[in-house]
Amino acid sequence: MEMRKKKLPIGIENFEEIRKEDFYYIDKTGLIVELLHNWGAVNLFTRPRRFGKSLNMSMLEHFFSLDGDKSIFDGLEISKETSLCEEYMGKYPVVSISLKGMDALNFERAFRMGARSVRRAASKAQYLLESDALSESDKLEYQSLLNSNMDESTFCDSLRILSEMLEKHHNTKVILLIDEYDVPLAKAHANGYYDQMISLIRSLLGEALKTNASLKLAVLTGCLRISKESIFTGLNNLKIRSVTDVRFDEYFGFTDTEVKTLLGYYGYPNSYDVAKKWYNGYHFGNVDVYCPWDVLNYCDSLLDDEEAQPENYWINTSSNDAVKRFIQESANYTTKREIESLVAGEVITKEIHQELTYPEVYQTIDNIWSLLFTTGYLTQRGKAEGRQMKLAIPNLEIRDIYVTQIMEFFKENVQEDGDTLNRFCDALRNKDVENVEKIFTEYLRRTISIRDTAVRTNMKENFYHGVLLGILGVKNRWGISSNREMGEGYADILAEPDTGDMGIIIEVKYAHDGDLDAACKEALKQIEYTRYEDDLKDDGVENILKYGIACYKKRCRVMLAEK
């Protein structure tokens, strides 16, 4: 009988649950060893979202915390380090809090959500109310953390107060874990209450990390390295571990071997190459890593259907604002050329500033480059001089996000310029080949072209096809169908103007050798050969125009079939 396979831990961020409920776990306990061998009092890990930060925080919590079943670490990397385990495992009161929930349209709501997280963390220690080690006034102070209408000053003091009370009771210093410390700042910036939020979080962290005599060790995670001045003022013992640091480089994300093993275990070793092209390509420190969220979701889809195609799992978990803003900068010719190079798989060298504040991130195009790098939309492909870094798009999944945004942006631009759009459609209807060609070339020059050295000709055709659909699709009264089965084969694009008495068939070809005329004739021949017009005639449409459009880089040629 075949052994039952372990479950895939998709979206499970609780370490104990993964270990006890027989989920597949990729051992990252080496993080604990590394942390205890060279820790600062305060350690901040910055990684893009969906790279396992919260799960690692949960692992730290279960390791240090006084209560809970420590057998969940049996057989893992850390269990070989017997002296470390004896000294640290299960020896500390832990305060663990996530600020991920502080996501609201206004400051008051966000604050209430933050207060709720603090209350939840505090209520785990209600034994303090019975403690002989605490005075009556200590207990009152502790009780203020359980109050459902906590005020701001209590909130800012909360983590320090809780640490002090725990130290008094247990007679040992406290470990503090703060997950997603910058989410409230990101949301506040997006919704216009940044100044209020930054002063709140600055006080909370200042009290918890700087003036907190009960602190043994603190670990924070986030996406951005918010500049020290704006939030960690005067915090001298802060160690920042970002995606460029070699230490801890393999503990966030899956390594190549880990992915190979995972796919092998579930019986899909042949999907490894696809997974690599789509989800690998991030370079943290000295290690190439995959995004765990994607690999798990892809593996899960293979379990449902072994023919499953890779998908873009990341796009739904983040707003992709950074990419959107980047592409909007493409009015600048240099940036436009750089975006085209990136999408074609090339490497661009840029100066990167890892420390930013949220109000700065979109201020300059340089900051947008830095933001794309820290949030995982670009990754490093080797060091250049000083702050210069060689950047590339990590993989096909992220490339797909760029391509989607480029097409969206193009469509918005077409919509704004109704005049050109109408001239184009009139030219099509009036058999004005010269203007169809001229205006289409104009569109090609303006759009960011998605050239792809690695792909076949038909994929290149898809790009031009997409641009043409993007233009025609804005004419909301025209009937537009694409690749619809007609006659003997597939028509590239069929446009039916709102007059209802005309059909325009367009076949797009990519002239891979630059011979536009030959490709145009080929396109027209294809329209004849596949008898696309039969269906239109059956519907009583008499007036049928047939266009062949050939494209090469940013040039195009248009021909109209003789009757």
C-alpha cells in the first residue's frame, strides 16, 4: 500500500500546526542557530512578501517560548545543536505580535486594529493577575493592556509594560517578535494618514526596543527597510538583514535542492524545469531562491491535474502598484528603453538605496528602482561598483506581471486619445491602407515593446496581436472577436463595425527576417486559404475587408486584399 503523502502547507503560518498536523515542512530551523550565534539585540529581516517571514516568526516563538510542546522540533536541524537547545529552548517568555492587521482607510480604525493585536498578545499572560511577584499597581498597569478602549499612550507603552511584567514574574528577560512592522506604514501612506501612523509606530518601537530593560532579543520582519531616522532613531543595537546580506540568505524562500526534493516527493520531478523558469531567480545574499508561495501553489495544482500549467500566484497577493508606477514613468524615453530591455531578459545597472521612507518611494524614478528591488519585482544579478547593482526580472511569473501592466497602461493611453483611435478605425473602414499603416506604426512607437529573444515567432505575433486588440477593444460598440473559430481555421481578429453591414478580417504576421512585404502576402494568403469569410456571408454580411498586417520590431506594413 502506498504511503499517504503529507499535506501541502499553503497559507499556514503556524509552525506548530505544520509540525503536528503532518504538513510537508522545509526545514528552516538553521535560522535559529544562525541567530543565536550572531545576534544583535534587535534584528530586522526585510524580504518581499510571501517568502515565509511569518512562518519563521512562528517557529522562533515556539522555540523560545516557555510553554508548548517542544517535540515539534525533533528531527529538525536545530535538534542537533544540543547545547543551544539546552540553553535557549523553552526558556523565555515570548511576546509575539503581528502588525499585518493594521490596514484601514483611516487612522482611528487602523489604531483600533493595532490595539486589538496588543490586547491579544497581552491576554495570553493573564496568569500575571495572580502573580505574587507583581504589586497591585503592576497588575493595574497590566490590566490597562486588556482594556478594549486602550488609548494611544497605553498602546505605545504596551510592549514595554508587558515585557517588564513578564520579567518580574518569570525572573528572566523577554523575547519580542514583531511581524510585518511596516504594513501599517504602507497602508497609512496609501490612505493619507502617514504622519500620524509613523509617530505612533515610532513610539511603540522606541519604547519596546530602546528603553526596554527587560528585552533579551527582538526580531522584526517587514518588506522595506524604513530609514533609521524616521523610525528607529537612536537605536544603536539594530542589525538589518536585507536581501543583499549573505547571512541568513537561505532561510527565507526555497533553495533549488529544496524545490527538487519537494517535487520529487509528490511525484512530479519532471515539472522541476518549469518551476525553475517560473518561480526561481531571486538572488538573496549568495543563494538563488524560489518564492515558496508559488512553488506550493504550483505543486498543489499538479496534484489536481498533472498537466497543470504554471500560473501567476503572486499577482493576487499584492497590489503591483510599484510596477504600475514604474510603467507610468515610461513616458521618459530612457526608462521606456530600460523597461523593454528588462522584459527581454536583459540586465540593467542602477544605484539602489535600500533605506527609504514610504513618502519617498515614488518621488523619483531612482527610488522606484529601489522599491522594485526590495519588494521582489527585480532581483540582483551580481554586484557592480559601490551602490550600483545589476538588476533583472527574476522569472517568468514576475515578467508576466510587467507584461500585463504594460498592456493595461497601453489600453488606458489609447482610451485617452480618442481622436487617434477614431482616425484608425475610420481608415480601416474606408480601405485607407496608408493611414492604417501610419497610425498603427505610431501606436507601436509609443508602446513599450515586449521583445522576447527567447520565444518563437508565434509568441512575437501575440504581442502585435495584443496591441491591435488593445486598440480595437476600446471601440465598445464594435464587435471584436479574436482567434474565433471560423471556416477552416482561426481568424486572427474579426472586427464588425457598429453599422452592422461590414466585416473586417485582420491577420497579423511577424516578419522574422524583416521582409514585411512577403509576410503581408502570407497573411492575406492565409485569409483566403482558410475561407474565414464564409461565416460572415452566411450571416448576410456582403461588405468584407481583408487586411494583412506584417510587423517587425517597431515597423509595420499593411495590405488590403483585392476582392
